[in-house]
Amino acid sequence: MKKTVFITRQLPDEAVAPLRERFDVDMWGSEDEPVPRDVLLEKAETAHALWTVISEEVDRELFGRAKNLEIVANMAVGYNNIDTEAAKEHGVAVTNTPGVLTETTADLAFTLMLAAARRTGQAEKALRAGEWKSWTPMGFTGQDIFGATLGIIGMGRIGEGVARRARGFDMDVFYHNRTRKPEAESMHGFRYSGLDDLLRRSDFIVVLTPLTDETRGLIGARELGLMKETAVLVNAARGGIIDEEALYDALRSGQIWAAGLDVFEEEPIGLEHPLLELPNVTALPHIGSASIKTRLAMMKLNAETITDCLEGRQPANRVV
Ligand code: DGY
């Protein structure tokens, strides 16, 4: 009897083909509609492997029902959608997709810095709405990136990628992280900073830390109050790290200049969400790792870890 794999989102044939040769593969039939919870639970009851995306809650209830489950392969570097404690207790391996998405996600974080600072979304919207009447001396003026100070919160691989890009823009780079990165400091001149100092001195603040119990609500009203009035805040990590109500107040009152957000507390964000009313918010639908090459590379890693685990080898990129 072949082992079974349930894939929670429709993926390209080329990504799934290596698994079909070895296992019974069952796949949810939509690329954009998440699998309903009851279907996920039912499939998990018999599956040996689950290949998930970040919108699935892989929680204690699921692990309790999944009697055959050996591995959950999550198509993301972040895995806050998975109860890792419960996975450990049930002896299920959990893998993610680090490394392959570093540069693509760093590109997107930088895109958000540029777009929010230079108001490109707002300007394009005005052009398309027929509001471009003439060249305007102070029209759509924004903040300079070149030569500015960048503060990175969460100096993992992606943080370092953003910091490296910033050197090309002659930016001064500070970072805050649980552990210091002596190599990045000596090799590139990035400087470590306490969180409050980083918030006070930075023109651009980019959040790239994982969402954990420690980082939930890390940037709230107090932290926003420390930032410059010209500051641009970017979140390319996870919603929940920045308090959205406090952010709304800070952006509306002009306490900070702009925000570039790829992630939200609730995804997809509702169209009635107050943040979307603000012209100084650049909002994207969680596309940090969304290049064709990178998404296929993430899928390849997932397929390899599933194959290794189900065939009795140690899978790479285990987080549990
Ligand atoms: C990740 O990898 O964690 C991203 O947020 C999903 O693309």
C-alpha cells in the first residue's frame, strides 16, 4: 500500500509529479480558495504527509486526529500557522522552506521601502484616474531613500539581504536581533542597536522577525511614538507583530510618514479595514516570496522533504 499525501492547495503538475511516482497524492482543487477546515481535518485523518500553505491552521485538534501523519511540509519559511509543540508531542516532523526565498523576499521588502517612501502607488492611482493635470512642483513628493538610515528588526537571512541592498543605496544600516551578527557587522559595517534607539534614529524601519509569543505586538503605540515623523515602516514578516490600530493612528495623525505592508493580522485583509483608507499605506497581498523561480524552488524543497520522510530518511529543513 502506497503512503498518502494530501496537498492543501492546487500546485503545478511539475511540482507534484515527483510525489505522484511514489505515493497516493490527493490535492485540493483550487489555487486560490483555501481548503475548508472540515475537509482538511478529514484528509488529515488518513494522510501520511500534509503539504500545507500558510493559511492552514495546523493545530492540536488536527494532530490529535491525524493518526498516520509523519510530516507537515509548509510552503513558507514562517511556520506560525503550525502548532509545533503539538507536532512534537505527536512525533510529526515539520519542515519549512528557508534559503530559497531569501533574495526574492528581500527584493519585495525593498520594493515596499521605495514604493511607500516615493508614493508610487498613490501616484499611479492618480494617473489612472485621470488626475494628472500638469507637472507639479510639490506633487507626490516623498522621502529620499539614498543616504538614509535603515533599521532592520530581525536580522535573519532576509534581513541581511535587505541590508546588503541598502548598501547600494548608501544607507547607514542598524539592526536589532535576538543575537548579534558579528560577521555581518565586520564584513558589511551593519551596526547593532537596542530597539528603542533603532526606532528613534531610523528613516526606514523594516520588520522581518518571525511572529512568536515574544514578537506579537512588538511595535505598538509606544514604539511608533519613538519614530521620526518622516519614518517609513515596512512589514514583510507577519501581521500581528505591528499593532494595526496603533499603526492606523500613527499614520493618520502624521506621527510617522508612511507604511509599506505585505502582511496583515487577518489575511486576506477586509476591504473595509481602516488601514486601506489611508493614502500613506502601500498594501500588498502577502507576495514576499512570489517570483516564479522562488515559488517553484519552495515546492521542490517541500516535495523532497516529504519524499525523504515517507521513505525513512531524515528530511532537511526540519523545524520540529
Ligand atoms: C514565508 O515564507 O514565510 C512567506 O511569508 C510566505 O511566502
